[in-house]
Amino acid sequence: MEAAAPNPADFWDARYEAEAYAYGTEPNAYFRRQLGALPPGRLLLLAEGEGRNAVYAAQQGWQVTAVDFSDEGRAKALRLAASRGVRLDYQVADLTALHWQRPGYYDAIGLIYAHLPPADRQAVHAAAAASLAPSGHLVLEAFSPRQLGLASGGPRAAELLYEPALLAPDFAGLTLLENEELRVVLHEGSFHAGPASVVRLLARRPASEPYTELTPLI
């Protein structure tokens, strides 16, 4: 009899159960910079973990919905929010079930280190793009394949890593404002620390054109 496949939620609950915040309590630098250029509105954060980006955004006046499948992550996010005097709508759910999608609703969506297998990635990215309001922005940062061999975090499987040419078709219905791979030095808690190879993508939904959802190519 084959052993049951490990539950990813168990992995992340184990990582987040410690008192310390695995990725720190300050927002991702790229997310912070892009959010600062936008007027506050409705924000969706996918794979939000312990809430560092969500709490920061709420402090800036955003109405924040966060989604992650870790109960431990949610508990720590809500504690951090309470300590800083803000509120979050934090939903515990599997991203790939797509229960969070709301076509044309969110003014901004963040995907910060939301690494998914190819078929799941395409479905989640398509649903996120379709959930943007007109003129809404999507901000993504993730590790590239050049991250393999570096000690600053990220998946150890190449199929879970992203690069610009891979991401561009996922967001073909949006205007790509930035989509590049670069070397950075991360200072995000104990699990994202040191030189890293990342992809950063910024996209905008057209202001007046209807969004045409593409069927993911599996």
C-alpha cells in the first residue's frame, strides 16, 4: 500500500507554529514599493502566510483579504494585525480551489512567493487576473530557477520556480509593466536571508477594455 502524499498545509503549519515569524513582520520590499504608488482600495493577497504584507497594507488604508491554507499562518497574521491596530479578512483555503476569485473586484492583487505546480499556477494566475478591477494592478515576486543552489530559501524543485518567459502568457490579458529576473539580497526573517534570484512582475488590467480570460495551456 502506497503512503499517503504529504499534506502541504501540515508543512506550513509546522513552519509557522514557532513564536518567531519565519519571514519576518515587515512587508516584501517590491510589494511595498508598488503598493506605495497606488491609492488604497480592495486588496487580495494569495498565499499570505503569517500576514506581513497584509498587515502593512491594512496600515496604509487598504481593505485586505488574505488567503492561505495554514491555520497557524492565519493565527499569527491575526495576532500581528491586532498588535498594530488593524483588521484583516483572512480566509483559510486551498488557493487552487479558486473560492477566492471575484471577477473584476480587486484594485490590487499580490502574489508574493506563491509557488505552484504548472497546471495550478496557470489556473490561479488566470483567476487572479480576471479578479482585477479595471485599472487594477497585480504584483508578483517569486524565485527563479537560478535560485537553486542558493541558501536564501525557495522550493528545491525546478518546476515550482518561475521566470519571465513562463509568466508572460499567464497574464496575457493584462498590460505587463514590469517582468524581469534579477539578483537581490533578501532580509525577510530566517528563511529568506541572503543573495537570491527572483522574478518581479507588475501588471495592470486595462481601464476600459473588457478582460478576456484565456484557457490555460496544460
